[in-house]
Amino acid sequence: MHRRFRPLLLTSTALLTASVSALGVASPTQGQTLNSYGMPGAIDTPTAVAPPEGELSATVSYSDYATRTTISFQPVPRLTGALRYSKIDGLDPNRDTLSDRSFDVQFQLLNETQGWQPSVAIGLRDFMGTGVYSGEYLVATKTVTPRLRVSGGLGWGRLAGQWRRTDYNDEGGDFNVGDWFSGDVKPFASVEWQASDSLSVLAEYSYDDYDPEVDDPSKERPDGKFNLGVNYRIGDTYQIGAYTIGGNVFGIKGSVALNARKSAYPSGLEPAPAPVRPRPAPNADPDGWSGAWSADPTAQPAIQTALGDALSGEGQVLESMALSANRAEVRIRNNRYSQQAEAIGRTARLMTRALPPSVETFVITSMEKGVPTSSVVLRRSDIERLENTASAHIAQQAQIIDADPRVAGLVYSPGIYPKFTWNLRPYASLGLWDPDEPWRYEAGLQASATYEIRPGLILSGTVRQRAFGSLDQKGPGDLTPDEYEALGTDIDPDTGIPRVRSDSRMYTGNTSPTVPELTLAWYAKPTETTYTRVTAGLLERAFGGVSAEVLWKPVNSRLALGAEINRVRKRDFRDAFSFRDYEVTSGHLSAYYDFGNGIWGQVDVGKYLAGDKGATLALNREFENGWRVGAWATKTDMSAEDFGEGSFDKGVSISIPVTWAIGTPTKRRVGGQIRSIARDGGVRLRVKDRLYETVRESHTSNLYDGWGKFWR
């Protein structure tokens, strides 16, 4: 093995093993091969083979030409997207190594049929960035025999051997629409032969002559246009491969795939719920059926205590209850189940066991931050009749309505307010794909506490103590902390732009304890369809002040509208309770729309932390098991030159429910955001628990998406 390959192979294997260990067992990729760009393909060329819906893949490839790390995702059946980070030596005159971020997208136009029709796809490679790999293609793929697959297509840009020469003094990050499908067009082709169930042999014909990379005199030009390779599958999770470009340049690659729609524990590992208890015959309990019990003042406290204890065993809190002879409303806080429908279903079962037989109408109201978000109305007779049928049947009988913020007769459970909770756990922070330092990390211990003073009024805070890491304190432009502090300003002297994120490393590397956030928040629901939030204090690591928000969101509406305004001041780099001079008022008008099938979008228009004005567009896909993947882009009146490298803010987000990986129910999630590059333009305040994401979990669309767990 080439001596340069060995450390990469060891690192890649460790990375992929850690990924799978952390997230669970992946789904098989069904004979699909990922190329060196981390997209469906052979070696360098693409194929028209769409990954399974919901598949998330990570690919690392290495050759003398470049190291590429790619994350690709299949949010819907026909669309594949990818974010790539590449390191190319000797190409950027401003750096020894070009650290390039690029985006790909491929759309499946046709799916293969058993007859003559091949699958057909159209794609854009590196369509937004510096354009080092820029190219477009139209490709068709046909399975000739169960073990032989052939592909052919037409390529532009790099796929036609035409490098669209990059200006590295330019900021990059634009869509470069004028270049798409322009210039020479050349054919490409590939063949994949499945030699065994695990081993594939690959051959392709490609016009990419690696012009940018061979500008470095130490690099060899490919000897020809034929590339050869092998790809080996290890179980249903890994792919590893080796290849040659032109016969004289060698490379290796490795991939791991996870599928958001498939878990190692599809049914979960939670204990079975208590069964529904049918009511006795009227002649067996005449007092219970008559409702006479409701006149006894001791009846509700006893019932509420018994039901509260039972719900506590299910990881839920019975906040309050209103009870009459034939109707009961319970207001629950779900602390355990990732799907709110499962919490509601288990509550309904327990209500049949705790309530007298005269109570026919059950109203189960979900609570978030002390505020009622939705009510599910069920008839007890339907619950008894449909317990052993498909969950769709009870869904047809249920009503989901806007929760009334003021219900007469609500009685709070004893000890609910005020309430203090705390936890102590490790934390880890990871910074990815910075042009000068691609991997940065920090780990330590974090203590968090929450004091719920009354419904909707919450005091919370977090203290962190760093243990180790490479996220060291550093000013922009490689300034030392002392040099940056000596400038005495948060304004970039060259552009006049306030530094609201580009100096974020000044907040890291503290050896003494830090206070990332300390806030007092008030949540309220003035009307059945309107929610409000006011948060004051240390809102995030870099800013403190006041944030106020209002949201209009009817429970059955796909559309939601919101507004937010913030008055904040920049926090000191070291002293947790001191501030710097920079102050700003920012705010946005927001529109949210649920398109169905787990896809929802968001548009924010307003003023950002650096004072620039513009809009953010975000699209998200949420699967029934809680996986969320999204992408966003922000464009403001800040020029590309003032913004700097990347031209405008953009990135992707991933959020994975921990229960998907471990099987046991929990509301905890892991994930984060990956930006193409962190700059000061288009930056919003990182205030936690914004209203839309707080209330949407228990509104109609999300409830129905998870309704399959109602009887779990």
C-alpha cells in the first residue's frame, strides 16, 4: 500500500466506525455504489441510480489529486443533495492547500423499468462555490443483467475536460448560473459488474483531465481517459474501494450509510402500555354510571393523584385536570416520547383505568413551556372499541382542536409549580470545515438547571467547564487574543462590518467556567391561535439582552406567521456577566408552511445582527421517526465583497432523535448545523425555544405523522 494511503485508511475507518457506533445500524444501499465525489456513480462519473429515500451517506476519498469528504442525503425519492469539503494542494495562491466547499444536486427524471426504459438523471456538480469541480450532466443507467449495470451520459465543465478557471481572489459561493450547461459537451460512460454479493468491478471513460490539480508540478497528469476500480461492501453498512485514474494515479475511498427511515429498533424497546380497561356494565356500577360521584369533593383529588402517579411512570407529567360527570380534560407534559401521539395514546389508556364510567369524553391537551398547544378529543367508547385495530381507525375518530388557554375548573396537580430540576453531563462542541482548520473540538462538563416559577415563567441557565480540546481562543486574521482586544472595537476596520460571528473563537478555549446562557423566559397564549415569548438575560454565548416573539399558528393550519424583535449587546469574551460596546436591534417577520409528507419551509425577512437587511429561505424534511434534515440560504444587502469568502450565508442542518439509535424512548436529540463558512452577514440571534418549533410537535401535521405509535 502506498505510504500516504495508510494513515488516511486508518483515520477513515475510525471515523466511520465511530459514526455507526454513535447512531446505530445503517440500512443497506441495495447495490448502489458511491463514487469518489460521494454521489451515485462509478469512480468519478455519475450514474442515474437514486439512493433509498432517507439515506444519509458519508464518504471519504483520497488520491494524489485531493482529499474529499462528502455528506450526501436523499430527502425525497428523486432528489439527491451533497455537501463536500475538499483539500487540494498547490492550487490556491493564497494558501498552501485549497480548502474548498462545494454543493451537488441530482434529480431523477425517469426510473428504470423492466422493459427498455433506463433510469435517467440530471445533475449539477459544484454548482455553488469556487467551481473547482464545476460540471453538469445528463446520465442514463440500465441494468443489463442482475450483475451488470451500464451507464452513459453527456457532461459539461470538468466532465467534458473543461475547467472553468477559478479566481481565488473572488469570494465564491455564488450559483454561477451562467456557467451551467455551457461550453463543450463530451460523452462519458461506466460499467459495473457485480463479481460477487460483496465485490464490484468498475470501469469508466471520463474526459476529466484534472487540469486544476496538475497545475501543481508535483502532480502527474492522467495517462488516459479510462479509470478502473473495485468496490467492496462490508455487511449492509460500509463500502470501501480502490481505483486508478488514467492508469497511473491511484486512490481509495470509504463510505458509511444510515437511513433515516430505518432503525435498528423499529418498534422501540419501551415497555408495553397498560391495556384499555373496559367499563363495567351499568348495573354493576350504577353510581359510577350515574355521575353521582362528581358531587363528592374528594373524588377529583383522589382521581387526579392516581392518574398523575400512573402518568409519572410513563415519563409524563399531569399538570392540571378539569373533571365533570361526563367529561375530563387532562393537560400533560411529555418528557419521554419522541412522538407526541405515543404520549397521547398512553394517556388515553390510563384514563380508561382511572376515570369513573360516566366520563365519556376525553380531552388530552399537550403542554409546552407551561402553555397549552393542542387538544385531542376522543370518545371513551371509541378507545374501548378500537384498541386492537390499526391506529388509523382511532385517528378517524379523534378531533384535534386548538387548546383553550382558559378552561374553567382546571386544578393544578400538587407540587407542579414552582419546580426546580437540574442535570450534570458531559458536553462536546465540534467545528467543521473551516478553510484553515477543518476539524476543531472541545469537550468538558456541563451543569444545567431550570426553575419553573409558574406556568410559562421559566428561569434557566447553563455552566460549562472545559476539559480539553483544540477550540482555542483566537482572534480573526490569526490575531492573538491580546492583539484583538487591543483593537478596542468589534468593527472590522477594512469593511466597517460588525464582527458578530467572525470572532466567535474568542469565546472558546476558556480554562475557567463559562455561562453559555442564563435567561428568564415567559411563554403565554393570549388567544387560542396565538403564542408569545419574551426571553431576557444572557441569550447565547456572544449576546445578551431581550428577545420577544409572537406566533399565529392554528392547530389545523399548514400556514403559520410570526414576528420577532431583539435588543441585544455583545458579551465579553472572558467575564460571563460583562458586555462589550456593540449593540443592535434585530428582528424578523416569518412565514412557515407545511407542504405535507414531512416537508416544511420557512421564510424570514428582516434585520440581522450585523445590521444588514435581507431574507432567509429554509427547507426541512422530517421523517416519521423524527429525523430532520434541512438546508438554508440567506441573502442580505451586504455585498459579496463585504461578506467575504462564500458571498452569502448558507448551510445544512441535521437533527437525529437519540431513540432512533438506542431504541428506548427519550426526547433527546443530537445534531447541529454545517455552514459552508461562518461569516458576519445574515446572522440571526441563537435564542433557544423559538415558538414555531416549540408548538409544531403537537399540531395536526406532526401528530398525524407519528400517529402510528398511538397504540404503542
